[in-house]
Amino acid sequence: MSGPFGIGVIQRAVGVDKESTLAVHEESIREAVARGAQVVCLQELFDAPYFCKVTDAERFDLAEPIPGPTVSRMQGLASELGAAIIVPIFERRAPGVYHNSAAVVDADGALLGVYRKMHIPDDPLYFEKYYFTPGEIYQHGASAEGPSGFRTFDTRFGRIGVLICWDQWYPEAARITALMGAQVLFYPTAIGWHPSEKEEWGKPQADAWRTIQRSHAIANGVYVAAANRVGYEPEPGTDGIEFFGHSFVCDPFGRLLAEAGTEPEILIAECDPAQIEYTRRNWPFLRDRRIDAYPPILNRYIG
Amino acid sequence: MSGPFGIGVIQRAVGVDKESTLAVHEESIREAVARGAQVVCLQELFDAPYFCKVTDAERFDLAEPIPGPTVSRMQGLASELGAAIIVPIFERRAPGVYHNSAAVVDADGALLGVYRKMHIPDDPLYFEKYYFTPGEIYQHGASAEGPSGFRTFDTRFGRIGVLICWDQWYPEAARITALMGAQVLFYPTAIGWHPSEKEEWGKPQADAWRTIQRSHAIANGVYVAAANRVGYEPEPGTDGIEFFGHSFVCDPFGRLLAEAGTEPEILIAECDPAQIEYTRRNWPFLRDRRIDAYPPILNRYIG
């Protein structure tokens, strides 16, 4: 079991210019590391505006391979700073096979692997099923690591799990990743308010989003760190989306260690494996799971 | 789909005298129904002090068969009032086979069935593995209903699920019961503070308990109603337990509709199936579940 390590969460607005967006995030990562972060998480699709507000085939041009220019640049920064970085981008894997992915780069700059978003939403202004092929379970050539749907990454500092945005609503994803030994579940995210809904639903939506993720910490005895973008992003023909931030880190008992508002912010918190041990000894939920009775969970619906 | 119906949650202290405890709960049920409740939930092991604080073979005498005197009495009350009642008691099924159960009685007094607690805790002052045989998946003679581990009950007013206390920490239990069509998940509970821990852990424990259950509402788009007891119950040779109440009802978005403190209280709230429909249409989590990728959830641990 590794010792304590520092978590960094970057919450930023995204500009239309890719180079300035990358520069802002690089500066943010440097600041996070200077303040003690050793594993830094960027937000979902961090290097581009949230482009899924409409369906437009031109936008597949935003995708990059992994490794590719953006991930390579982050590998260089990780190596320079001695920090692991979670780099969520729009991945071009092959013509017609694009993913909403997160590359995980270790503190020596090595690419540890890629998590590809498993649960893909599709709602007004979030047309993700048009852009993103869902992550698969069995990946060719990944035999050393086994099934690759949900997965963990052994960084220099500790074992982490990465899930992306819509994944956060699924207790199954958190459970499986925690059973694989993740000490922290990272959730790069791009969630916002429809301006017309904000007054009635804004607060309950942000609260539901925080609550479901804190519940994964509690159910599994792991740290949870969510990185969400901020800022209003317009889209011609729509009302646009106001990304609501509220990035946070909570401990294995669901207690908030750090929380942002709706402005750009960098959060720093500590992951202490001893706290995972303590929490799971005292409220030993994993001991009593009724795995004999859980097969019906593999149904879409029962009845 | 049925129409809206009233939920009643009874939060009471338990005396040492069974007859007076039953009388207090009968009066509470009458009051709840007078205030609009149509499905009333009593707290876990409602008719006795929480007896699991020590291991004592004499205490198996507290158990009753289902049906038996207490459940029959509640069947009479249900029929008189025209309300369904969830009756959680210590069940004597056979010599050496005792369960922590909840009988579900419909509004005409019919016994709809029994849920037997599936997840059994075992911690200092909560020695439940000594007393309670866990509920089983395949129950002899239950073929008409199929597997009976997690289950739902069709009351006159709507389809409900019942889970008991420690079950509440398991997203799998909530998920399966919701997939079976439950509109409300009821959680009869007996959870309290160890007096020596209360200052440091009291608030986070009650908050974690509320959060994990609200998360089941959010993940599944169902109502959740939790009934917990209150009051300090001593036990010679121990510091006793201070049951922390905080019973609540929340809607399918996790919003609290009614919430108690640490005093005896009766909560009334409405379950509106239209709200379930609305919530699941707008945040359609059940549509996107990756059931192909969930089999690893049947492991105890991976890695």
C-alpha cells in the first residue's frame, strides 16, 4: 500500500482558441503541482469547447490520436514536473471510431493507458451518441491488462480509476473500478445548465450530481475527485450551456475535502490510503456484499 | 401505472414493554393515515428494543412467526384503516432459522409477502450475524413469484420495494429492486450512534446514511423512504446506542420531501408516478446502462 499523495483538480473555462486553452491548462497544472498535487485531473474534453451541442460531421476534426500532439505535450509536462496527469480528450482511434477518452500519463511521462467512456449520454445539447463510440470490454492487444472496459492505472503515487462524466450516474461503474483496487475515482466532467432550466433545476441538478458521486465514495470506501468545466459556451441556434463547475474532492466517508464554485479554480486535497483502510474496517460494506444475489443486475429491466 | 399515493413513515422510540410499544405504533399509524398516508412504514424490528447489542440465546424468544400475533394484529389494523403497512419484525421461521424480516400487509389486510434482510452487518453492538439468517434467493414454494431475494410487492396503491437497514449501503440491492418496478424503496432501519463516537462521527455518519439512500433515488429514478428509530437504549456492560432518527422521504431526483430530527415524528409525503416518468425521461440513466460490462460486479474483489 502506497503512502499519502496529493490530488489536484483543474476547473477552467475553455476558450475557442486551442493553443490558449492548452496554455491556461499547462499553467494550472504547474500551479497545482507547486501547491502539492501529484496526480492532476483535467476536465472532460479539456482542450476544446463542448462541441456536442449540435451534430456536425466537421467537428470530428477536433479529435486527435492517443498518443498525439496534445497527449505528447502533457507527457512532456508530466515528466518535467514529476506528476501524473489525467488528460481527457476527443480521441480519433480510426476513421469512424472516435471516443470520449482519458489518457493517463505517469510522473515519468509514460503513457499508462487510456480509459474510454463507457456510458454515453444523448440528450438535447448533449448529442454524444453521435460523436462517441462507447468503450469496449475486450480490447485487442490488451491481454496483459485483461478486460479494459473499466480499469485502473498504477501511477507512481497510487492506483487510480478514471471514469468520465455520464459514467458518474452508474453505481456499477464505480463499484467495479473500486473492486479493481482504485484508491481514487477521478471523474473528468462537462456538465452544465440549460439557461432556461437553471432557475428551477439548477440547484437540484448540481446537488444530485454531487450526491451520486459522494455516494460512490461511501459505498466503496474510496476517494472521489470530480473535475468540471465552467463558463457559458454559446452555440448558434441554441441557448448554449452554462457549465456549472462545483468540482470537488471527497474522502472515503463522502466528506468534502475541497469544493469549487462556478469560477475557475484549482483544488488540492490529500489521498491517504490509511483512511481507506480505517473507513473500510469500521463500516465494512465490502465484506457483506450478496454477490450470489446480484446476477439480476445484468438485466435491462425485470418484470 | 397507478396514480399518486401517500407515504407514511413512523419514527418512534421503543419501550421495554411490548404491549405499550405496539399501542404507540398503532396510534401512530392511525395518525399517519388520518394525515393522508396510504402506505405506512414502521422501523426495523419495530416491536422490540434493539436486542443485538450483545449475543444472548435467550433473545431468540423475541421472535414471532409470520403470520403471527404481531403481524395478524397489523393485518386487522390495515383492513380497518384501508392502508398498506410494512411490518418489520424478528421472524421465527423454524428452530435455528430466524430472520430480520418485513411483512407487507395490503390495505385489505392480506399478507402480500415477506422480505428477509439480505445484507447482515456484524459490528460492535450490532451483532446481527449471530441472530439473523440472511434472506435467500430461491425460496421453496415461491415459484409464482420467482426468486425471492430482492422483491417487490403490489399494494393497492402502487408497487413498492422493501430493503432493511444495512441493505441501504448496497447500490446493487436498490438497483435490482428498482428494476423490478418498485416506485418507492422503503428502508426500515435501526441505526444509532455509539455515545463515545457521537461527537466526532455523529454528523458525518447521519450524513453518509442520508446521502447513500438519496443516491439510490437519483440513480434509479424512484422515491426513497427511510424509517429509523430514536432514543437511547442502554445495555448492561456497554455504553448503549443512541438511535439517531433522521427518517426522511425523497423524490426520484433525491430532493428531500420530508425529514425528521432526533425526536419521535410521523412523516407524510406523496409518491407521484408521473414524477418518476418525468425524471427518467429527462435524465434517462436506465437507457444507457452497460450491462455487457457489469459481470465483474459479481466478484468479491478484482486484482
